[in-house]
Amino acid sequence: MLTSAVLIGLAFGGDAHASLTLFQSYFGNVGKSTDGCGSLNPTCTLISDVPVGSTILGAYLYSSTFATTTNPNGTTLQTGAALPFAPTFTALGTNGQLQAWRADVTQYITNNMALGVGGATLIANEGNQSSIIDGEALVVVYSNPTLPVETAFILDGFSSSAGDTSSISFSPLPVGFTANLMIGDGFSFDGSDPKNPTNTNQVSTITVNGSLLTAVAGHCDDDQDPTCANGNLITVGGQNAGAHNDPFTPCPNPLIGQDHERYNLECILNVGDTNAMLNTVNPSNDDNIFLEVFDISGRAVINVPEPGSLALLGIALVGFGFVRRRNRSNT
């Protein structure tokens, strides 16, 4: 558990309270596809890969914004010859000026996405708000009788820079177990800023059962422009069979540039383990881990503190009401 932390000059004692909360849990012969995209242009491309013979259980489009005046409603999603669809986004909370949003696109994906190897291409169009929306994430969960029995979780919201904690309990991990984690991180950058050479540590740290998984989570890995800048600072661990499939991040403790926000927890967990405690911390207080997607062998239960325990932190965030804003040039 985390101890006291300092957030923009405000001290919070005691254990860290999670601001990411459990949104969906699936158990059975389940699989998932994850991807992200960001662009300074109006459109960017997402990949969703669902094998033939599958049943889509849920599909969710996320948006990451970095100004309290920004609302991603009006963003559209389109695949193939289908007409563009404008989903309704719901705000998931704020971290200073950083915000995350979620829209249920299950019916649209079910009706219009072609299943099969290689993934379906979907176009996210942010319209005239492209420069103030960092990007999108797409999570699709499906069932398929050929898949092993697993539990999949989706946690979303906004991460506390001071620290979030998630606890997973599961049946003893068998030989050949699966334990994966993908995160989505908005307003994210891991390189030096020529306009502020001392600002080189805009990343998050993740530990599992007290062991360091990464100290360099985050960047603009999923931007589809030649440079990182406000409007495309997003990274999402991509798991699909398409062009956006991310390799697993070297584990443990990757170097800057090696972290792809997709993690194989087998480097820390062991056969027979029955629990995992995951902590995330953002020392620079200006990135927003808005999404965590887990899958693990067998049946599992995830626990996070109740949202009500966030009241003090929420009041403090409103109190300072700002977050450092970056203008990024070449990385």
C-alpha cells in the first residue's frame, strides 16, 4: 500500500485510494481486443480484432481530453460502408483539467464490424475538436468457445496521481497461466521537452505485489502524426491481430521508449499465486491513466476502494483547478 504523497503542494496521509473503479467483469471463454489512436488531424484509425464465430459481449469507446471545457460528444466512429455513428460519451471524472469519457458502442460494433483475422478498421473522427482531444481507446470483449476459461476486467475513470491501488484475488494460478494488463494513458509524454529541458519525467510507475513492473509507463505511442503535441498525447496497450498490435513491454523495468503499455505479468506472478496488488503512481502529477484492462486464467475477483473514499482528493483537485499543460515538439 502507498503511504503519504504530495500533490501540487497538498499532502495526503495514509493509504492511496483508487479512483479507477471496476466497470465490467467477464468470466468464461472470453477474449478482448484493445487499441488506441490520437491525431492532430480530425481522424485517426483504430483496429478491432474479433475471431470468426465469436459473440461480442461489450464494446466501449473512450476519449481522453485535457481541458475542462472540452466535451468529446460529436466524435464519430465509422467502419467499412456503415454510416458514421455519433456515440454519447459520459464523463468519468476529472484529474485537475484532465478528463476521461466513455461511450457504449456495443450495438454499433455488433451490427457493423466484420469478424476475422487481421482486425476491422474503424475511423474515429473528432471533427474541429481534434487539437484539444488527445485521442480515443477502443475495448471490445467477446466470447468464443475455442478460448480458455479466463476472467477479464475493465477498470476506468481517472487515476489519482498520488496513487491508485487495485487488488485481484484468484484461484491458484496453473502451469501455463495467463495474466495480462493493458493501460490507457492520456496527456502522456515520456521524452524531454525542448522548451523545458528539466521536464523529462512525465511518466507513471506501476508495481505488482511490491515489485516494479515499470517506471516509464506513458507516452504518445498511439499518435498518428510525426510529432507529439497537445491533441495526440495518448497511449493504449494494443492487443489485436491487426497492424496496431503492441509487443509486450520488456519486464521488469523497461527503459524509456520500451514501454508499450501492454504487460505480461508472468514476469512477477508465479504458479500457485492467489492474489495480485497493483499500484500506479504519477510523480509528475499531470498524466491520466484512465483505463486498465486485465485478463487472468480462471475465476478472479478484483477489489478497489469505494468511490466515496475519494471525496477529499476530489475536493483538493477542484481546489487547485489546473494541470500543467504541455506543448510538445519532436521527441
